[in-house]
Amino acid sequence: MAKDYYRTLGVDKNASEKDIKKAFRRLAKQYHPDANPNNPSAEAKFKEINEAYETLSNPEKRKLYDQFGADYANMGNAGAGGGYQYQTYTQNVQFDDSDFQEIFESLFGGFGRGTRRQSTGRTRTNTSGFQPIRGEDITEEVVISLREAYEGAMRYVTKGERKAKVSIPAGAKDGTKVRVKGEGLPGQMGGESGDLYLVVKVEPDKQFIREGDNLIVDVPCDMFTALLGGEIEVPTMSRPVRIKVPAGTSSGQKLRVVGKGMPKLNSKDEYGDLFARIMITVPKKLTDAQRRLVEQLRETMK
């Protein structure tokens, strides 16, 4: 019995390309092998649907089919320069993204971005002939402290009952991406899973201000040390250090402490600098004797 591709798809001979596509989508969902495991009749039906759609979705093939029927593929071999040469069946029917999305969401329930799907432990076999489809990547924000950015941090990613430990490197900044291979959405048709990307967000610190790989910290300095020079203690992310203050230092002036900033990302043993911003302090109360001395100093400065 001759094959009737229109009947296979449930459309009439005057059906538009849109109607043919719509009918194929509906039947592909119904008879897809992944929706009918271990069902040979469904698989056979799915192949018939593919064969019909491959022909009717192609204007040139459809024209030949309307003229010669399902044997149109042999017409190209009838003589020299026979023109068209088509296989009567292929499993590699081309679909656009919306075709795949609609069919797969119907089969597997859809996946929302950022959601996790626990593995059933069963591997699907690709019996339909589609190319494997890689799972989507997932992007999630991970918040860390400045201290964690300085030292490096650990986070745990949960997928079903399994936890994966993820290292966030020292020197990470806002926007740094950490790739976790295979922890994205699962693939389809035997495709590999996508990846998870953790995007770092560093919380502001109460003491240190970060500018790239450098740090700024406000350090109190008494007026006499600022005037005459001396040493002050400066906090760093590791341990306090003492630095020299030049005579005549102004309030707000920054003094560089080399190599005491943030570690440089992916650069071993390289650090930015720390800038100690001098905040000159003055005594709130003076004795009479102290006041007289300060007034004498003021007079000499005129």
C-alpha cells in the first residue's frame, strides 16, 4: 500500500507549512521514544512521522511527492542527470529551537533557570536519531566577605542528595566567575550536563576599602606625630605593621604600604598595596598650661 504522508500527519493535501509543522509537533510529542520507552510500535510510528515531515516540510520534496508519490526519491535516478536524489527516510530532521523546546518541555516537564533536577540513576538511550543536546548552563550569585576574598573560600553546591565542594580563589572580585563543570541543567538525548557558574559578590568591609587589588584603611595619627614625624601602627589583612610618618603629614594623606593589599587573582604570591589614610586627631581637652603652649606655638607660626 502506497504511503500517504498527509494521512500520516493527519492533514489534507492543501495544508499550509504552518499546519504541517503544528501536526508534526503534536505527533512527535505523542510518539517520541523517550515518552514511550520499550515500545517498538511507538518507535515505528515516530519514524513514519519523521519520514512524512521530512518530505512535506521541504517545498521541493513535497512537489515531487505530490507528482510521483512516496517513490519520488527514485525518480532522480531514472536516467543520466536525473536531478533530485533523496533518501526516503532520515532520522536527522532539522528543527528550530522552538521545536525542541516545546517537544522537550512536554516530554520532561520543562526546566526553570536556576532549578535543580535530581538524577534518577537511569541513563536514557538515544533511539530517535536526534543529535545529543547539551544541558543549559546555570548562573548563580555567591556572596563572600572581604576576608574570604583575601584568604579564599569554600562553598557547597547541592544537587539532589549530592554535595559538591567549590573553591573560590583568593583575590576573587565582584563579577569573578567560578565554573563548576557538569552541575548545570541535565542534557537531553544523551547530551552532557551544562555547567554551573558562581558569580562572586564581595560584601563591603567595615574597616578596609577595596580598589582593585589595593586596599585603603583609615589610620588615626596624633597631631604631634603628624607635625614632627614618627611611627604609627597600621592594620592589614594579615597582621599589624608599623610605618614611618613623615614630618608635616596632612590629614587625608595616603601612605603606601607595599604588598599589603589583596592577593592578585591567579597570580601566586603577588599582592596589591595598602594605603594608610592618615586621620589626624587632636586632643579634646587641654590644661591651662597646655593651652598656653599651643597658643605660643600658634604665635610662632604666624
